[in-house]
Amino acid sequence: MLRQDVLGPWGANENQHQRTMDTSSPWEQARPVVSVLAVATGLERGHEESKMVDRPAIAVVDDDESVRESLPDLLREFGFAARTFSSAEEFLASGCVDQIACVLLDIAMPGMTGLELQSKLRDQGQRLPIIFITARRDGSVRPRALEQGAVECLFKPFSDAALLHALNTALHRN
């Protein structure tokens, strides 16, 4: 029998893991309690710090202030770094385009639209994965965005799970 008191079933000293309480088998007693977030983002106990240092940076480009305030918190919960921009022009002028792993981009903004920014980035040789977010339910918007290379087009309001799935898809394609 494995010595679970010294070496748990995952090869780590059991003191590195919290234990669940009041279970029947030694295997169940040694099971670590891992948050849903840690599972969803691939972070396991003891590895958060090393992985968080190298977190992918996600740009949120949206003229809606409430989106720019709320999405970064959710992105950080998912394990990403976040940068916000109120316009496509601000994003381009920021000088951080090369540091961004993915762009969450509103389609309809004053000035340069999200689709125009996507085209400009492509013309500049930037191959950033883009996830469009929009409140417009126009039936032609989503197919056009995807046709032009977007990873996904999410309609506001979208679920946390839909956003995480789109981000994972975007980062694995890149």
C-alpha cells in the first residue's frame, strides 16, 4: 500500500494539500481541495505563483466603462493579466500591442470600430487572436467577424464559461 501519510496519490507531500473532512476511504481523505477556478485555469496548489508571473495579458478594448471595469476582475480570476482601453485608437497608441496575447474587442465603438481595428492589425502583420464582444444582435455581425479571422463573437451579456472557453480557444490557436 502507498504511504499516503507521507506521499499522497499525486506525488506531493500531503501537507501541501488541504484535506476533505469526513470521508470513508484513505484515498478520499487525501484528495486535495482545489478551487473550480484553479481547475478551469490549470492552476494547481503550489504552482499558482510560478504560473501567475507568466500570465498571458488580455486587452479589453471597449468604449463602455462598465465593461472596462468588470472584465479585468474576471480575467484576473481566470489567471490572466488585463489591460483596458476605451478605444481602438488608444490601444494602437499604447505601445503594448506586442505584449498582448489576446484582444477582447467591442465591435461598435465611436471612431475606429472593432472590425476596422482587426483589419488594421492584420495589415500591420499583427496576428493577435481577437474575441469580439457586442450588444448588437444583428445577424450579419457574427459571421462577418468570424470570416475576417475572429476566434469568437460573444453577445453581451455572455457567461463566464463562454468567455473562458473562447479565451482558451484563442490562446491555444496562437
